[in-house]
Amino acid sequence: MSFGVGGGMGGGWGVGRASPAGLPFGGIPSELQAGVDEILATEPPHSPANLTFHQRPSELEREPLRLTRLVLHYRGWLVGASLLVLVSSLVLQAGPLITELAIDHGMIPHHHSTSVVLGAGGLYLVLALVGVFSQRGQAVVTGRLAARVMHDLRLRVFTHLQRLSLDFFTEEKVGVLISRMTSDIENLQQLVQDGVASFALQGLTMVVITLVLFLTNVELALWTLLLVVPPLLALSIWFHRASERGYLLSRDRIALVLADLSESLYGMRVIAATNRQRRNILNHRHVVGAYRDANLLTGRINALYGPATVALAIIVQGVLLGVGGDLVLHHQLSVGALVAFTLYVGRFFQPIQLLVQQYSSLQQSRSSITRLRELLETAPSVDDERGAVPFVIREGAITFEHVDFGYDPSRLILHDVSLTVEPGETVAFVGPTGAGKSTLAKLVTRFYDPLAGRVLIDGVDLRSVTQHSLRRQVGVVPQEPFLFSGSIRSNITFARPEASNEEVQDAIDQVGLRDLVDRLPEGVDTPVHERGQTLSTGERQLLALARAFLARPRVLVLDEATSSLDLRSEVVVERALDRVLEGRTAILIAHRLTTAQRADRIVVVDRGGVVEMGRPGELLAREGAYAAMYAAWLAAGGRDVAR
């Protein structure tokens, strides 16, 4: 018996040289192993992670997300970047003053001096080199600052996602969440690394230039402010409002693009099987087209604002040249001062042009931080109460007391359900699709809380205990077991990473995986591909049972664990179930009546409540709802296993 592909328990495993053709390889090819070892030899030692997860966020994590707070956490790096920005701004704006000095004291007749001109040129060169090194240092510092800030933000967002309840992930698209963790955070990284320093540099440059203009000539400076400020202020207000709408729209639509892409990739098998490719392309074309339209809108806004500021700069320089020339003719201003003033006015508009270019990044970042703030402010619907205490399950008695529940509170799925599962008892929930069987199981695991009534284990309301302590003792085996990239061992020990090798081997023996593992090239260290796609359904189910067995839960919930298996696989899995269920309180969600017949009691769920319960033989004798289901099952070809 070996891991394979398909619904059966046979087949091969695609690993290494011993693997048959057709299956992907999940390890390191032998020809690359030497290179990998060489790289690992140069890897610096890493201290073990010291991380404790708390279900309730800290006071710091509860604060609204603001970029300034993230940056201020690294004040030393911020102060260093600020000093380098200050040096860069002062050095880069010394050029026109040096030009004025060279003209008025080295080039004007009667003041001709070669040494002054050469000295000015040398000073200009030195300051240019200082500016180059200060900007290089600024790029290094802001790059490291951005890396640290984004590292913290990614951890904060990912940690928050771990806290959110199941209903959030049911309603939210995976692609939208991926967009938050990728493009939104990358936009903020770009802003911190380049944008913040650039905004500071350009803003400081404008302040320095304004001061120099007033020191050079008050009259020309006032003319400059009169001509520049009113139209530039009006343009900037319009640009801010228009571009903010455009970038918010763009962020929403890129999230939809990623969501559609993610859904298509996950559903590729169904797409190919149903010849859906053309329709999917058309749908994606519409989604991408909407994103393109949002980008075109922001492009048109930028195309209006940028040239308008250029035109304003040309007009202002023309007017100032005329006014300044008249002052020179009347000996109220030197030629060098006029040249320097004109150069500074040109430089005054350069930061504006650069800020226009950076404003796109700023608006994208503003949109991104708005979306991230909304995500971080999303509260879990199932949360630990402030007085919640750790819980130890002693016996495993489960009680539903007058429970009402609906995913939409206005449409109840369960109404006034009362039921007790005795310690060590296995109870099967059966009934039509949508009757509420799986919903009852989700209330036991506290994936959801009832809208009314209580769910208790050993007489303790589950809302009064910590989720961590509860789920350490309540195991779940879903209908479609999810396997993670890693190895057989890491998937079995997923709930108990600290488990010893002896415990892992015992779990393998208990659920009947020994023959499978022994046939693998690397045993329990054999790689498992993403979501276990190279494994059959039965093999994934056995691994899920081994994971549940190793976790040693006091209460076990199996949600249709055999519904998608063939008969041969079902026999193997049910044999493993007998070992896993031994001594535990268990709830079985069963579509197949062969699985339900293994339970101590059967509960028939329909029309929002419990309509029948009892031992299988008792229910058949009553000739009620279960008997009708059993007769329909036999008529459809099921085998008679009544007891």
C-alpha cells in the first residue's frame, strides 16, 4: 500500500529518483544538493523565535493603524534619516548662491577674478559630492527603516488574521486578503523607503528656497508668492480630492483582480473539466478592464495637474524676469542676484513636479493604509471574554441547551435545540443537506457562538473558557482534510509539534499508516506537496486521523469523514476510526449510513431541530424519519448493516 493519486489507496508517490513518472517532485534534486549545502553553510545563526500568541490583542495592537506610529517605533533610524535629509537639502540648494558669488565677484567688469570663479567651481564640486554621499546614506537608512516597519506590519496583519473568526473567511475572498498582504503593504514600503524621505526633502527644499528668496529681494519674493500660491493651492486641492477617489477605486479593483485570479487557480481542475476557459477569460477581462479604467482615471488626473504646474512655472519665471530686469536697470538688484533668484524660482517648481510624481505613491499608500486599517479594526465574532479561563475537559459530556443559531440572524438554521451527548459516547448526526448537522458540530468547536441558548462541555459554558484551551482538547477531522506543504511528519504533528518520534510512530500504527509510510523513500520525512494534491482522498483522510489521534483530544468531531471515499478506502478509514474514537466523546456528521451505524446513538436533524434520536435498531423499529432514510438508502444500493 503506498501513497498515490486518485480515490483509491493504491498508486505511487512522486518523490526523488525512485518516483514513477507523472508526479511532481517535492524535495531537492540531487544535482542541486551540493549548492544548497554550500549556501546553508554561509547562513548566519538565527536565535530561536520567542513568540507567544494571545487570542486577545494587546493594547498596542488595538491602536488604530497609523504609519507615523509604525515609523516612530524606530526613532533612531528616523532621526538619522531626518539629519541626512536636512544635509541634502541645504547642500543641494547652495548652488545658486555660489553662482551669484561667482557672477558678482568674479565675472562682472571691474570685479573680474579668476580665483573667485575657480574657488566657486571647486566649492560647487565639493558640495555636490557631499550631496551625493548624504543621499546615498539617506537611501540606506530609509531602506532599512522601511524593511523593519513592513516586517512589523506584516506580522501584525498576519497575527490579526489568525485571530479572526471562521465567518470572516467564509465571507471574504482569499484574493482580497492576499492583496492586503502583498500590494497594499508593498505600497506602504515604497512610501516609507522613498516617498517619506522625498516628501521631507522636497518640502524642506521649498521652505529653504522661500527663505532665500525673501533674503535676496523682498519685492520679487512677494511677486512670486502672489503669482504662485493662489493658483497652485486651487490646483492642489482639486488634485487631492480627485486623485484620492481614483486611487481608492484602483485599490478596490486590484483586489478584485487578485480574487478572481486566486479563484481560477484553485479551481483549475473544475475549469478544465467543464470547458469553462473561454468564459473565465471573458470574466477576467471585465475585471481587469475595470482596474484599467481606474488607472486611466488617475492617469488623466495626473496629466492635467503636472502640465498645469509646468505652465504656471513658465509664466511666473517670465514675469519675474521682467520685474527683476527692471530692478537691475535701476541698480536695485545685482545681475548675480537676479540669476540666483531666477534659478531658485525654477528650483521652487522642481519639488512641486517631484511631489506630483510622488503623490501617486502617496495616494496609493493612503488607500492601502485605509484598507489595512479597516482589516485590523475588524473584530472577531467569536472572542474570548475578559474573564475567560483555561479549561480542562474531564469527562467530555456535551450539552446543547435551547440553542438558536443562523449564519444570518434573521434566518435561523437551528431553533430551540436541546441535546446531551454522554461522556465517551459516539453520536451520529444524520439528516438532509442543510438541516444543520455541521452547524451543530461548529458550535461544539466554537467556530461560532449560538444566538440564543448555551453549548456546554462538562457543564461549562464554552463562552466562559479560552478558545486555545478548548481547541487543544477538541479535535476536528473535516470532510476534505487540508494538508500543508512540508513532510508527512509535520502534517501528523501539526497540532502537537513537540510530539516525540515514538508518539508519531504510534499514531501511524494506530490508524493503519505503517505500510504506507514504510514504502515511502524517506519515510515520515517524505515531502507533502501543497494541499496534498499527490495523495489520494483516502490517504489524506488517514493522515488527518493520525493528526487527530496524536493531538489526543477528549472530544472528537468528524465531519463526513468517509463521504468521498471508495469502498476499499472506506474500510481502511473506518478501521482507523475505531481506534481513534476509543475512549473519546465523538460527534459524527454522516451522509453514509454505514458510518452512522457505527455510532452508539443516531440523532436525526431536520427542519431546524432534532426530530429523532436513539440506537440504530430502535430508530428502525419506530418507522419514522430515520427508517425512511434507511429504506431509501437500501433502495439506492446500500448494504443492510442494521443492528
